[in-house]
Amino acid sequence: MTDDSTDTEPNAHPTSAARECESRTARLRTTHADAETVAAALRPDNTDSMAMRIEGDTLVTRISRGTTGGLQSTVDDTVVNLTVADAIVETTQTHIL
């Protein structure tokens, strides 16, 4: 896995009523030798708070959660899953092809 970054996009200036339904968002952009296969490996674990799209060799994952702690946990889990899926794809391409 190469060229990965994380952008956080907190809501700006929420009112007290909006704070209860406010969400935290992160966008992960990761580049892979086979982004489609990596995305397919992760899709079974995706929740309603996650969306993925493929842009060439880049997998863009958007995660929204209601709390910063929840966002951090989901991002951490997703990064681990991305790392494992990417390593498996690279290993199979190296040893099978």
C-alpha cells in the first residue's frame, strides 16, 4: 500500500441542537496494485457509515461517525483491514504470476 492520507472534515460551528446529530468524517485515499480486489475484500465489513469508490488504482473510503472516538476506532480498523488486504494481493501477484 502506498501514498495514503487521511483528511478529517468536522462540521463547522454546530448549534447546541445540532451537536447531538453532528458527525465526524474521515476520507482515506490509498493506492493499490489492484484497488478493486482490495475493495472487494473490505466490503463485507463495511457499515452504513462507510462508502468506498475506486478511482483508477486509488481506493477512496469515506467514514462518518457520530463521535470522534467512534471515528477513530472505525478508521483504525479500516487501516488494518486495508493493510492486510493489500499485503495479500501483493503476495499473490508476486508468487502466482
